[in-house]
Amino acid sequence: MRQTLAAAALLFAAPAAALAQCAEGAMAWDRSELYFGLSRAGAEISPEEFTGFLDAEVTPRFPDGMTVVTAQGRWRSPEGRMVQENSMMVILLHPPETGAEARIEDIREAYKAQFDQQSVMLVSGSDCVSF
């Protein structure tokens, strides 16, 4: 029983990427999804502005690549009204490493400051990746 509890404690203390059981030839990598709203006071953030942001802020921090998806966010406002917003989702797949979380936070803060946004949603996890 004591060994089982000790093993369970180690299991829950391990990083998510280390827990992934990948098929032969695949590696456990971190996945970070960033959701960028395109609405702002006055006008929507243009495709050119968003591409400029990717070029200046995201690509230098994750030069090995990313996936960019056009999306539409929906949520219920505090007043109970359904809100829709055009959005962009950036998916980053990267080896587990120190420093990635800080680079992602820098991206989020830069977007909020540059485009006067309240937040940039982050969803993260671990996936098996093979090329």
C-alpha cells in the first residue's frame, strides 16, 4: 500500500508531458492554444494588423512554426446577452522546455497592450506528436 501511494504521488507531481504514453515514433510535446479576439473600440483588428503581430511577436518566440485558425468566439455577457466576436486561434506545438511559458505570457501581454484587449485565452495540454 505504501508503494502504491508513493507511486501515485510521483505520478501526480510529474509534468503533463511526461505522463503522455505515445506510440512508437511519437513524442510527448506541449500544446498551447491562444485565442485572440479581434474586436476593439472603433474597428476590428484587420488581417494585416494580426499578421504583423504574428510576424513581430509570435514567430520570433516560436520560429519552428504554428497553426493559425480563423474562429468565432461566443459567450454570454454578465447582462445575459449572447456576444459574438471574430477571433484568431494560434496553436503552438513545442517540446516541453523551460522558458516556453514565459514566451507565451509575453505574447499575451503584447497583444493586450497593442490592441487594448482585456484578455487572451490560453488552453494548454500535452499531445503525442510525430512527423
